[in-house]
Amino acid sequence: MTLRNADATRQRILDHARRQFARHGYGAVGVKGVADAAGVSPNLITRYFGGKEGLFLAATQVEIPVSDSFDGERGRLGARLAANIVRRWFGAVGEDPLLVLHRASGERPEAAEALAAFLDANSLEPLRRYLRDSGLGEDEARARAAAIDAFVLGVSARRRLLRADLGDPAELEAWLGAAIQRLADG
């Protein structure tokens, strides 16, 4: 008799859901398709996630480890941020929950709101605090953080959503780092 591992099954479903939502968007993904890819019954998706909406919400739980980007002097901020960004972009292509949210934001207002709230809390605000704590005034820190945030989001949309070639990771990292640093320095 084989015991089933509910946590492993749930994780397998999430992995396949992330991949499909990232590649095809919310509207084109169905519960049956995710279940088939994960090798489970669609009923398990209902049991574990309550249906497609719950599966989507679970698949888009995002973490961005930015704290190490803010350790150090402002003169190297661009290099640290770019290293983290490129590592994420080249890490698990097609499975990044942030990419899933980004893609779905055009289809689902709640996804756009979730993405904006997430980026405000986990990217824009910590960056603003870092810039302020590094000696900039509040208004200048807010303006530079907003510029960096908009730049990175725009590059992400162009390169990941529109599936432009990301190119060589080292070259991309150097270019991003230099551009972010210029924005940080004003």
C-alpha cells in the first residue's frame, strides 16, 4: 500500500499551474489542463485550492529577496539590484510567480492590484527607505525609487512578457546595473 503525500501533490500542482499561468495567462489556463499536467484529478485542485481562482492566488505568492541589495553603499546599488534581477529572470524561466502576476495583470484587475501592492510593499518602499537612509531627502528618495521601479518594470515587461531575447546574462546585468545606478545617483 502506497501512502500519498498531500504536500508533494499540492506542490506538483502549483509547479504546473505556475508554468501554465506564466506561459499562457489566466484566461487560457483551465483546471483540467493543470490537473492533467500534474497527473492528478481536477477534484484535487478543488480540494486543495477551491478552484481556478484559488489556484491562481496560490501560484502567485511572490517573494523577492531584496534585503541583500540594500546592504552597502549607494554607489554600488545598481550592481547589487541588477545581480538579483538577472538571477531571478534567468533562474526558473516560466515559473516565476512574479511573471505570472505580471502577465495576468492585463487580464484581471485583481492581479494588477496585487502586483502593484506587492511591488509597492516589497520593492518601491524598501528602495525609497534605503535611498533616504543613504542621505537623500524624502522627496528625492521617493522620486529616484519610483524611477528605478518604473525602469525595471518596463524592462521586465519588454524582455519577459513580450518575450524579447534576454541576451547574455552578464551583459544584461552590466547594462541594468549601470542604468539603475544612474537613476539612483540622479
